[in-house]
Amino acid sequence: MNEVLLIVVAYLIGSIPTSVWVSKFFFGIDIREYGSGNAGATNSFRVMGPKLGTLVMVVDMLKGLAAVKLAFLLPSYVDDDFARTGLQIGLGLAAVVGHIFPIWADFRGGKGVATLFGLVLGISPWTAIYCVGIFLVVLYVTRFVSLSSILASVAFPVFILVIFNVENHAYRVFAIAVALLVILTHQKNITRLLRGSESKVPILKYRDRRKDRRRPHR
């Protein structure tokens, strides 16, 4: 019964519609009516810029992290690593479901990638740091948040199954499921990437301006 209650709480935490509230507070708009129509970090960068986009991404990650830490409220799970990891995955996934279908925002949310990262950060910090590193490198090179998210998510099961060789079977299955879920939820982005029509975020606009100034004019 306590586990069910925590899962409900995790869902409610995940349901906090960060981008919707931020867009309404700063701009008086609903971000779901602009850009791609998605209430996630990618569209937040696109519509509201890098500062508020980063704010949304960080808060969405914290939702997953907070949900995972709820497991420590149950003493019976504190010293049992395998059982705790299973519960944490359940709590984290409840937060992700809340992010995708938020009760506070008419069940129209984002894709849950940032919240998934928060989940991984809470369970396996080093894996999360490496995945975030891949995300940032790809973002720096390409400026595609969607591509960065996809490649970081695909790297996740590689770290768990191959590099760290985690023995917990639930976590191994979860890692594979995460990669598949992210690829599935980014089908439209993948199509746009292949067509060359995916939008880039303006986080490196000053770098691009310097490059433009260095280019010889014809």
C-alpha cells in the first residue's frame, strides 16, 4: 500500500508542467500552441530561448530525481539494493508518465526525456553524467536537442549492459526500454532530421556569428 501511495506521489511530481507554467508566467502564452506544440525542453529552447529552456530542462530532470528518492521513505528498501532499484524504476517511470500526461495540464505534456535523465541520475549518477556529457557534446556540435536526446538515450543501455555490466536484470531491461521509448517518441524529429528540416536551438548563436564574420564575403 505504501508503494502505491509513493507511485501516485511520483506521478503528481512528474505532472508539474514546467514549460507550460514558465511560458505563461514570462510570456503569457501556452507553449503548446507554439513551435512543435510540445511541452518539453526541446520546444522550450525553441520558443523561449536558451535561459528559460535550460530552466525547464533542469526542473524536469529534478522531477525524475525527486521521484526516485521517494524510495528512501520506506525503511524496508533502504538496505536492499535490488528491491530499491526496482521500486525506484517504478517511481521514476510514474514521474515520466506524469510528465507525458500531466494531470495539472489537461494530460498534454512533453516527451519525458529530461525526467528520464533525472531518474537515471537518482539511481546511477555516473551513468547519468556520461549520458549528459554525450548530450552536451552532440548539442554543441549539431545544436539539435532531439538528436542529442536520442544519442544520449541510446548510449544509456550501452553503459549499463556493456561498460558497467550492471547485474540487476530489471535495470538492464529498463535501460533498453528507455532507448526504445525515446526513439519511439521522437519519430517526427527523426523524420525532420532526415529531411533537414529539424529546428536548431539558438544556444550557440554567438559562435555562429563569429564564424560568419570570419567567412570571406563574395
